[in-house]
Amino acid sequence: MCVVCQAGTYADALGLDTCKICAKGTFRDGESDKNTPNEGHACVPCLIGFFMDHEMGTACKGCPPGRKGNASSANYESKESACED
């Protein structure tokens, strides 16, 4: 029986009993089968101008009006680190 990983979670190996949670700064917006790891179903890092401030993200949040993406930041876990004035 195939078990499905919900959005915000993923599987990186065959035969896992549970799905792993996407970390802050990443997201996954769809379901995937736990029996098919690493086929485009891993969590995706947020792009410049976006951030994800909690685990199990399903879509990155955009920088607020008046702020732009911080291209020099490698951390997209918070609005403060991902967005600049």
C-alpha cells in the first residue's frame, strides 16, 4: 500500500513509516508517495523575495510592500532575513 506525504512534508528514502517535515525556509505544495523518494518531491527552498517562517510550509510568503528580496541572504526563514528596505 502506498502512503502519501502531505504538503509540507516529504520522504527521502524508501520504506519510511513517517514523512519528514519541511524545514523553515523551504516548502512543498503537493502530496507525494512515500515510496517514490527524490523524484521532485523534496522540499524546495524559497526564492529571493520570499520566505517561510515555520516548518511544514506549503508556499513561501512574499516580502511585504516596500521591501525587496535580500539577494545577499542565504537565510529565507524569516521576513527580517529574506527582505530588506
